[in-house]
Amino acid sequence: QHCGQHLDPAFKFDQSTTARWLSCPECPGQACEHDRCAYNQAYQEGSSIHGYRFRDFVSLGEADDFNPPDAAVMGCHTEETKLFV
């Protein structure tokens, strides 16, 4: 898959006990692929991203802040092109 270099390691979906892909009925009017909510974003200079939406719990801030986790919908890029790579 074509994803560039990033500061943090990639999210390991299969290692989360709470992550789940959003199904197509959960994103009416949006793209649906392989029974998942999909997203695509293209930019004028030719860069683009593609991926799937999922729901999981996240804690913001530093680990030693002990912030409580909140449910969030996020995107998992499966392809990045041009300026993203």
C-alpha cells in the first residue's frame, strides 16, 4: 500500500479490542466499499488520500495526563499519493 513516512507508527487496527469499521448504513450518502464507509480526498495539485472510517476510543494528551478515553470516528488511510508520500 502506498502510505508515506510518518512521525508515529501506523495504527494497528487488529490490536485494538474496541475498534470497529463503520458499516455502510452508518454513513448514508457517503462512499461505500467492501461493506465499509470509505472516503476519498483529492487535491488540485494531484495529491490524494483514500481509506475507511472506523470507530474507537482515544485519549488525547500525554499518557501521564491520564485523560479518559472518548469515542471517536476516525479514518484509516489505505493509500496516499504525491505530497502525502
